[in-house]
Amino acid sequence: MIKNKSRLTVRMSFVRLVAKVLRSLLFIRQPQYGDRRVHFMNTRKRGINMLINIMSRFGCHEETASNINHNERLEFLGDAVVEFMSSIHLYFMFPDLEEGGLATYRAALVQNQQLAVLAKKLSLEKFMLYAHGSDLCHDLELRHAMANCFEALMGALFLDGGVEVADRVFSNTLFAGEPALLDVWLHYPQHPLQSQEPDGDRHYIETIPRLKELIRFEDITGIEFRHIRLLARAFTHRSVGFNNLTLGSNQRMEFLGDTVLQLVASEYLYKYFPEHHEGHLSLLRSSLVNNKTQAVVCDDLAMTSIAIYNYAKGELKTKDRADLLEAFLGALYVDKGLLYCRAFCEVCFFPRLEHFIMNQDWNDPKSKLQQCCLTLRSVDGGEPDIPLYKVIECRGPTNTRVYVVAVYFRDQRLATGTGHSIQEAEMNAASNALESSRELFPQLSHQKKVIERSVKSVTTQSKTSRDKRREKYRKSETNRNRDQRQRGDRRATNRSAKSVD
């Protein structure tokens, strides 16, 4: 009995020793591999509450590094960079190709299958870091990961060396081993309006009344075009047809302006919203560059008053006004470059982000209603209840048809909405349901509190930074006054010494 007891004591001592060694090893490993909760603290992005918390955060006042360590944010930026570079080359290489043809060619260049081929040329699979070995990936998943890695690489090159460096790597990879094609791709011609007048065409202003009208718009924006006929083309609708002044309509410029706006917005969001993941950045960008926002900017600059159509048009639709703005951005890029486009967006687009975040404009009514319904799901599991939309009426002729849609939740009709399309009617029905059934959805009050807390935090930070600036200014004033007194004392001492001499 005593012998068994001693054996048990020795065994327990051995177990404690092993446990101590394991704890010490774990302590050694933790700094290298990191605690799981700490490691994933900045990569969590699932859940409605997490979505609302992140999307309620305002951007930083200066460029800020992100704590998110994976490459998803760079993918977001790189996707816009690749699309921009492809669009620029295609736009200038094919001056007679319409917008649809340019979009088709671009889609072939930027699709994941093509980007995976480019990543393979650079042997990116040898440098990619996985949670497990690449041999455990399916071939389709590996190609998708390689395409994402190539986009992230383009985003990193753009941030580090600008669009010129990213374009050089992209072009050399795209046409590796084909010097003739690479030469054609890199040395594309100027815009036809630029090649006609290499030194600018503002001397036509005095003789052409149409160009005189554009001077007022230049005064509004503070931008003077070197080739003012580019600006005239940006405001010429395709119904006008070919003419010797603009050599075409603004349709191709819409294609170019759209990709310029996507790139500039993506770069800004990447730099000033460091806590947002790829999906969050996409939601913000969508609210920033959608047709509605572009139409508002178009109205603010009175672009519709100088647009030319071949027939009398009443009030322009939202899409038409957005097209005008995109065409203007395309003309601005061709004439002035990317720097002017950035400056334009910093004045006309980015200040609106604060309003979009406070009003949750990134979240359309259908998505918001579904999120509210999902928060009411039962705790015992099972399929959650989601809102259902049904067309209950359709009236009017084909060209002016009006749809009436009702939205139901748990077999109860919440509201109805009308619209000229089913999608528009569903959006209006969801919006009406959120207004009329607020008592059913406590998530709405929670979202309001989160936004109020975020606004309060930003206000406090602004006050703190303002106080710091005042304190810094006060110290500089104190130091300057002290230096002035010291200089005055030295001058007085010197004068006294001279008088004694």
C-alpha cells in the first residue's frame, strides 16, 4: 500500500513536471504564433453587429496604417488599379471602338482566370502564405487565390511607386516574350483632339460660340483645360453625331471617367479607413460613386445647362446626369492627368462620406430590412425568417408600367411600395416597412445608438486635436516672445556698451 502510494506520488510529480514544461513551451510559442483571440482581433468581419460597428466609424484625418494583416484590402485597391490600367490602354489604342467594345475587351483582361495566368508567370505561388500547404488546395481555389494575390501585388506597387510602376509590371507580365505586342501596348497614341493641336486649342474660343459657353464652367470649377474641345466633347450627347468640333460624342469618355472615379475613390478609402475590410470598403465606395451621388455633383456644378443634345430634353434622368459627370472626369484625366482628378474628388465627393455614414446610405432599404429580420431569429436554430416580396399589382402600358409590391414577414404584410421596375418597387416597400414597423425591429434603435456613439467619439477627438493645436500655437507664441525679449535685451546691452566706449 505504501509502495503504491509512493508510486502515485512520483507519477503525480512527473505529471506536474510535464505540465510545467508544456506551459513553459506554450509561453515560448505564444509570442511567435500569437494568441488566437489577439491574432484574429483585427480580422473579424462577420455578424450584423460587427458590420454596423465598423460601418459607423468615420475616416481618419490623415493616412493611417491598418492593423489588418492579410491582403484583402490590397485586393480591393489592386482590382481598381488593374481595371484602370486596362481601361487607359484600351481607350487610347482603339480610338474608334465604342464603349461596349471597350468594356468587353477590359472584362477579358481583368477576369480572375487571366489574372491567375499572370500570377503564374511571376511565380507568385512560391511566395504566397497559406494557413495550410498549397498542395491541400483544389486547383480552382488555388487559381482564385493567385488572382487575388496578383491584384494585391498591383495595389502594393501602386501605393509604393505610383501607377507608372504598377503599369510597367502589369504590361511586362501581360506580354512577356512578345516584344512587338508590348511595344504597341505601351506606346499608344494621343487622343485625336490632342494630336490635332499638340500645343492646345484655346485659340478657337474667340471664333466658336460653343467654346465661349464653356469658359463659365471653367470659372466654376477653377480648372482651365489646355484642350478645351475635350471639355466640349464631354458634354456632347451621342444623339448629336459626328462633328468636326468634338470628333464624336461623350460615350467613350463615360467609360474612361467611370474607371478613373473607381480608382481615386478606392485609393482614398484604402488610406483613410484603416479599420474597414474589403467588403466594408466596397459598400462605402458604392455609396460614394453610385449614379445618385454623381447626379447630385452634376447638379451642383450645373453641368446639365451646358450639355448638348440633338433633341429637346426635359429633366434629365439620374443615369443621364451621372453619365455627364463621368464624361467630364474622363476629359479631365485626358487633359490634366490623375492628380487633377484626385483634387476634384477631394472637393466634390469625399466630404459627402460623413453624411453617407451618418445616414447609413451604404445600406439599401432591402438589406437593412433583412438585417433587422435576421436579428429576430429564434435561439433554437433552424432557418431564419426573412422578408418576402410579392408583386400584387401591375398597371399601365409597357413603356410606363407601374408595379406594386408588398413585403411580408412571418406571414404578416408590413408595407407596400410602387415603382417603374420591380426592383424599385421592392426598395420602396422595404423603406416603407422600416418606417411603419419600427417597433418590430429593435435593431434600428441599436444602429442609431452606435452611430450616435461614433459621432460623439469623432467630436471628442476633433476637440482634443483642436486643443492640441491651440496648445502648440500658444507654446510657439511664448517661445517667439521670449526670443524677441532676449534679442531686445542683447541689443540694449550692445548699445550700452557702445555708449560707454
